[in-house]
Amino acid sequence: MGGAGALMEGYRIIGDVRLGKGVIIDDFVIIGILPAGADPDIYTEIGEKSHIRSHTTIYAGNVIGSGFNTGHGTRIREHNRIGKNVSIGTNSVVEHHVRIEDGARIHSQAFIPEYSIIKKGAWIGPNVVLTNAKYPRYPGVKENLEGVIVGENAKIGANSTVLPGVKIGDNAVVGAGSVVTKDVRENTVVAGNPAVFLKYADELSYEEE
């Protein structure tokens, strides 16, 4: 849909962008930006009943499922696979070659770098930073990037940082402000800098202890 650089209803569509039925695109959105050196024939797909809010930028080569929602000013780089009913919040950045599975929620101002995997139902809090470079700017760093894996229904609290290659297990909970330096077992709660085991997830309660 749309020719190169076509301006439509206050937003911009570039190249081969395939929109499902009922997609809402707000003003000042750009979809289909071609990354440097990419095949000019790559396409971008956004599933039905999605809502792309103002000032969002989506590069070419993304395949996005139905029910997708962005906040304002979301940035999504190229060649990602994003499932159904995913939400990515205001001013969050998703780099390229990321996989985000059905029902995942990424809150505002999060950073999701290359090769991250966010599994079904996972929740990423505001200002969370995932990382993928053990030694930034050192020779060979780009050949040794290692993304974080966030397990199904895992939750990472606000302002947390997760180091490269760390695996967050299914149903695990990372407390706000944590620095996660090693793998987190499924169904556990960790917090702190560095994050350490506190309890099991099924022990969490709103009741005062």
C-alpha cells in the first residue's frame, strides 16, 4: 500500500506497506523506512485492528500481528517479528532483529536492543533497559552481540537493567531498579544490584507481611 514517500491522511507510507483491516494511523507517523543497504523490495506488514499513535516510526521489514498498539513517539527498527496483541509504549525503542511474542507489553521509554526475545505475555516496565553488548565499542563487538531472553509471563520492574545474554525464566519477577547480571530461574522473584533471589513468585501478595 502506498508509493515511495506517499503522504496519506497526515502520515507517511514508504514502499510496500501492507495494512490489515481497521488499522488506525495517527498524524506524523512514518512507516516503511528502508534501512541502509536493505533490499528495496522488502515489505512491512501490520495486522488488523492495530493503532499506531502519533510520531511513531516503523522501519521496513517488520511483520506485526493484529491488535498491535504503540504509544506516541515509538521507534521500531527493521526486520522484527511482533506477534498479536502486543503493546509498545510511548518513546520506547525496539532495535532490529527482535522477536516479541503474542500479548507482550513493553511500557514507556524502554530500550530493547538487537536479538532480544520477549516471549508470550511478558511485561517490561517503564525505563527498563535490556542490553546486548558485553564490551561496547571494542573490536568484534557486533559479531558477539547477545540478546536478553524474557520468558513467558515474566515481569521486569521499572528502571531495571538486564545485562547481555541473561535469561529471565517464565513467570519470574524482577523488582524495580534491579541490575540483573545472571540468569533468573522461572517462578522466582529477584531484586537489587546485583539482583538476588528473594522468594518464589507464588508467594507474592498485596497483604502486608
